[in-house]
Amino acid sequence: MSIVPQLRFPANEGWITLVLFCCLLLFTWVRVINPQKIPSLISGFFKGGFTEEKTISPDSIALFIIFICSVSLLIMQAMQVYNIKTRFTTFEEFFILGIVLFAYYLLKTIALYLCGTIFRVESEAGDYISEIYSSAHLAAVVLFPAAIVLTFVSNISIFNFEKGILASLLLLFAYRTVKMFILMTNRGLHIVYLFLYLCTLEIIPLVILFEYAKSIHL
């Protein structure tokens, strides 16, 4: 399969180009101010221990913004593939998707902090939160180029391309889940807490999203 760029700049999609350009500026800024950021994300994610990364730092926030924008654009592309129509404009869809993703991560963070405080496992909860956001930052590195390709290259199979992206994300999610389950168990965290967290904040939202997407497609 050859990929030949066929750039398109319709008037109603000019803002998408601006969003991707801003993300490119943020990505370049991260590489300049912290050249070891991305290599440390990759090595930290696949090593045996916890990721040693500050969740709240300028470069981390920049990568999280890139992640939100890239995922929102990819979801919009998937909606076009499956011919899912909404009453919103493309910009409104992008904005709503971004808000929903941000709210999901915010609620997950608050829930983990509350659970850590209630069950007196603040340190473990903090480590888990750092791992969640480092996974999102690593995903941004992969999803940002994918969003550029799907936005500006028109002669590839979007369906197959997005299936490959989804499969890769599911594998990374499964790896992170198993890794954290083992690490947290080794640190003495009760297995009941882990099952409650995984079912409530990780697995159930994915199942609901999958069933909703399947019902729309059918």
C-alpha cells in the first residue's frame, strides 16, 4: 500500500489544520525543553517498575492536550466512516469529544484519589494515576501522527487504518492493566480493591462505549 499525500483544505476544515499545527508546535516544544521526555516515556512504560514521571508539569500537560485533540479527531474520522450523523457541526463535535475525554480522566483521577484516601493507600493511588497519564502521553506520540495521516491523506483505507490503531491501543491497555495489577499486588494492595477499580473505571466504560458504537452501527 503506497501512501501519497493528497492535501485538502476545505473551508469548513481549516480549523482542523490549525488544531494539528498547534499540536505540532506543542510537540516540538516538548522535544526542545525536555529531549528525554519521549524516550523516558517509552522505556518507563515497558520496564518492570512504575513510570517515574511528574503528572503535572508543562511538558506533560502539553502531551495530554495533544492526546485529547488527536483522539477527538480520530473519533470524528471513525464517525464519518460509519456514517454516524449528529446535529452538531464538526467543530462542536470536536469540542464536545474533547470535553468528554477531559472529564473522564478528571473523574477517574478524583475517584482514585478518594479511594486512596478512604482505604489509606495514597501512595499506590498516586502511582496508578501517574501510570494512567504516562500511558496517555505515550499514546499521544502515536496518535498524533495517525491523526495527521487520516486528516490529509485521502487514498488509504481509513477503516483498516483505524482498526490497526484500535488494536494497538487495546494491546497497550491490556499490557498496562496486567502490569499495574501485578505491581500493585506485589506492593500489598488488596486484590478486591483492584477488581473494584478495574471493573468500575476501566472495563465497564469500555464495554458501554463498545455496545453503544455497535448499536449505532447496526
